[in-house]
Amino acid sequence: MRATVIHAPHDIRVQEVPDPTIQQPTDVVLRVLRACICGSDLWAYRGEAARQPGQRIGHEFIGIVEEAGPEVSGFAPGDLVVAPFVWSDGTCEYCAEGLTTSCPQGGFWGSVGSDGGQGEAVRVPFADGTLVKLPAAAASDDRLLTALLALSDVLGTGHHAAIGAGVKPGTTVAVVGDGAVGLCGVMAAKRLGAERIIALGRHQVRTDIARTFGATDVVAERGEAAVAAVRELTGGAGAHAVIEAVGTEQSMRTAVGITRDGGSIGYVGVPHGSGTGLDLGVMFDRNIALRGGVAPVRTYIPELLPDVLAGTIDPSPVFDLTIGLDEVPAGYKAMDERTALKVLIKP
Amino acid sequence: MRATVIHAPHDIRVQEVPDPTIQQPTDVVLRVLRACICGSDLWAYRGEAARQPGQRIGHEFIGIVEEAGPEVSGFAPGDLVVAPFVWSDGTCEYCAEGLTTSCPQGGFWGSVGSDGGQGEAVRVPFADGTLVKLPAAAASDDRLLTALLALSDVLGTGHHAAIGAGVKPGTTVAVVGDGAVGLCGVMAAKRLGAERIIALGRHQVRTDIARTFGATDVVAERGEAAVAAVRELTGGAGAHAVIEAVGTEQSMRTAVGITRDGGSIGYVGVPHGSGTGLDLGVMFDRNIALRGGVAPVRTYIPELLPDVLAGTIDPSPVFDLTIGLDEVPAGYKAMDERTALKVLIKP
């Protein structure tokens, strides 16, 4: 089959690789119907996250089951399914608690020896614990299929941030980061009943989507000016709940600055660097909490799926460029240069 | 009157100062019955926290109301009361939410222009919002009075840490720090139903108190060895809830290391330095939350007071040295040299 392989920073190629096969009785082999490129894939692309030459890449995909191992009970060939960005056994203590990302048997697509989502097919370990079935009819609904693809990562990650930030009905929320996750954070906050949602971002295409998703205010400033603007919008106090969807020291500093005393920062941007962007003294004096991390999206899919199917939420606008598998290298370039927000792949 | 004044690092004196008087109609003047020295007072004593020469010091006290301003409705001369370590107006939005430490009209005892607790008397601003009445009979019960004094800071701060750490019935808790706050954290965790409480500490006098307060295990190791020991005690996973009651980079690093994936660190040790002790990457991968800060103990007193009065909890053993007002400088020296855990002052 053909799949995306990362050879070195900025050297992403689509090439022939071995067809996936059932290796464990709990495996499924999946034909990929939709995949996409994630902001976090860019860290590998830019060389800021280490990869061994030849690793696969891509961790978000929807597909059709081609073959199921003898111990797979929940899926059969022909099933339409969505995969979260981490596989997990579904049986351990962590999976039972919903923290699927801490499953001792879990792993990331594209890690050494595993398939990535940006290819024609994927071997899925622990299929019963990992995959979630979708209605067959969705396969012929292009818009819906795109929306459902967001369940594999960005929508669940935005939801995790909103939960971490403590979004509840009536709260004021601020969102740092105008990428797909930040935008999904806006959507998740709206879904959880936030009264006011302040989106920080300077790219109008993105802030327009933020408004569509539920943002009531947009702050285009950055750094100290952004902090001042959010404080002005909130009577000087800051936001109860802040979603941090970037992961840099600057974004974390901004997040602390715009959080109301006693509020929480839900952080889902993969941290770059240590906690040096956190002024613990300020957080201490103002009782600001930090909650979040890598999102256990498998746990959230059953909760979010009905709303996506019903159309009450539609994250599909975060995908603004659609390409075929051969164009994946160009897709990375577009996202790296920020000419695309999030790239949809139709293999 | 006589009160403790800090002139410079290591220069603490008990001297004559003006008698406090009613300055605002919401003030009360209090005769101090019991006060004490806090671990955080030592930061000023050591010069690690800046003070202007001549500032008063001490923020924990119980007293008898001598005079009440015309707008004070809740207190009258003769009332026995406990003061939390921050005064607050009791009427603002933050006070209504229970975050009394963020009251815009609030302040710390011993800040420039205000009285400190380590003296014969104190002017209490916003008395109705700040003070809590105690049963008059407690004044003649020496042990009980000492236990009640812990409500002014360490017991409420330990409780805040336990809440921040997410202690619930059945949880496994680990406590970093064997000072009075850490020990009260053990007590608070026990009170909230923790099943297992692991106290980290190497001073047997203190860990013996920890066991009395509810610790089921004691870990004497420090740093990486402490992390390994707690992990061994918890089947490799770490503790659901971790109380951080020190505030150094090393203690924060230990706290992260011993927290179970998906768990929380309740931090109440005043942070020294920034977040450089926090490995955000580790916290992110393991979904570890950080919650806490300066404890709004005024809010917790009504909840904790009945248990102290009933004797179901008794924090009085954290006070292991009793002195008169004149001996306060020696009391600081004893705590600085760790020959005393917490010093009780009877002016």
C-alpha cells in the first residue's frame, strides 16, 4: 500500500510500504477513508520532535474495517469506524477510568513499528478498546464524514481543554490559540454552556470560524496587550475558564494573565519547554489551577458523537484544504506556512 | 502595647508600639490571647521575602474583642474570636464565592501600616467579614484554644491542599512536607476519607505526629529515592492526590513524580522561584493537574470548627514549643534551626 513516511525534517514522502496484516488476534485492518494533518505533526515535520527516519505519520482517521482478528468482537468487515489518536486496550484500570491515554498497552499511531493514519490502510491494535463504530450512512455524506473525522483528535481535545478549564453553564471562557484545537475548544465551551467566549487570534479567517463556533468576542492583540484586552472585556477580572491550545511559554504566560482569580487553565497545547512560562507565584496568589494534558479522546467520542451526527455541532469548517494522498507533502507545507488551517486527506 | 517588629533579616524585636484604635467603623480591636510563628514568617526572617524595616509580623491569632466600631454587627466586647491569616470584607464577589484571599479590600496582617498577630493587640479591619466567633468556654481550655489557633492558618491551609489534590473517600494520598501545614494536610486528607496516606518526612518526631494524624505509611527518602519509594507503595502508579506543602523546585519535582496519571497536586507551599521545577511535558503526558494556592481559610473555618470543638480532629500537637511574647526572637531561632516544629505564643 501507499503511506506517508517521514525521513527527516521537511522530508515527508508518500511511498510504497508493506500492506498491514492481522498480527494479534485483537487487531483489525482498516482501509482509510479520511485522514488529516495535525498541528502536532508539524513539530515532527520541523524537526522539533524527534522521529527516526522511516517512521509513519498521521494519527487521525476514519476507515472501513477490512479484516478483523479472531478475538475482535465489536467489529466486522465493512464497518465504518473512527480511531482516536491513541490506541488503548479498553480493559485496564486507566481505560476503565476514562484515561485511555495512560493505558499501559496503548500507543501512538506512527510510533516505530506501527502504521500511521496518513496512508491507505492501518493495522489497529486492540480494536475493541480503540475504535468506535459510526453509522454506515455517514460514509456517503461527505460533510458529515469530515465532521466525524474531528472526533479522532481536535474536537475531543478541545472538549478536554474545556473540561480542564472548568467550563460550566454561565462561565466566561477565553481561548488562547486559533488553530483547529483552539477553535474546537470554542465549540466545546459553547456546547458546555459558556455564556461568553473570548477567542484570541489575529487571523480573520480563523476568528470568523471562532465566531461561527460560538465566540462572542475576538481579541487580536498578543502578549501583554492581549491580557489587557481580555481584562477590559471582563471588568478587570479575567475569564473563569481559559483554554490553552498552543503550548509555548508565551501562550502559557498569556493564559495565566487572563485567568480570573480562582479560575482554571485547561491546557492541551503540547508543551514546548518546561514550566518556565508559568509564574507559580502569580498562580499561587490568585489560586489559578492548571488541568489538562493529552486528551483521552476515546473516552469522549461516545459523548460527542450524537451531537455531531445530529448536526448540533459541526467542526467540519476547521478543514479548509482537501488533498489526495499524493499531495500530503504539499499539505504539510501549506500548514507549516499557515496558508491552510487543517488539511483533509482523501486517500 | 508590645508587639513583634522585624527590623532586618534575623533582627526580630519585641518592643513598644502605639496601641491599636478603631480607625474605621468596621474595625474591631482585639486583645491577643494566643498567636504563633508560621513557617512562612521564616522567609521574612531569613530575608528571602522582603520587608520594610519596622513592619509588624505574625498572621495567626485568637483573641478577645476589646472594642468594636459602630458598624460592626457580629461582635461585641468580650467575644472570643479567631482571625484567618488574611482579612476580607465579606461582601465582595470573591468573598461571596469563598475566595476571600482575592478580596480587593483584603490584606495581610503585618503588611505596612497594619498590626501583626505577634503582639498584645490587633486592629482588625472588616471585622464582620474577617473574624469567626468561638464558644466563650474555649478560653479556659488550654488544649482546645491551641487546637483552635490552627484554624487561623495551618489547618485551613492543609484542608485547601487536600481539596486541591482532589482527596475523596477511598483515595491514596501522598504528602510532601512534614511541617505544620503538611501534617495538617495529613489530618485534612484523613478527615475527607482518604484510604491511604503516605507522609514524606525524615524527622521522626514529625512523622510520629503524621501517623497520629492519619498517615498509614511514612517515606523517609528524598528526591528520586522518595519517588521510587512512593511508587513501590502504590503498585508503581503513584498517589491519586498529592499535597505539596513546601514550595521549592525540588518538592514540586517530587510531587509530580509521585502523582498517579490523572491525579492532582494540591499545592500550598509558597512557591520559591518560578515553575522551573515543573516538567510540564511529564504533567501533560500523564494528565496531572495543579490546583491550590494561598488558602482562603476564612471560608473553611465554619466547616472545620465543629470538628475541632468536638475533638474529632485535634491539630494542637503541631505546636511543640510554647513561649511568652518576650521570647519571640528565640522562637524564630528555634523554628529556623528546626528545633521547634511550630511555636505557640502566649502574650
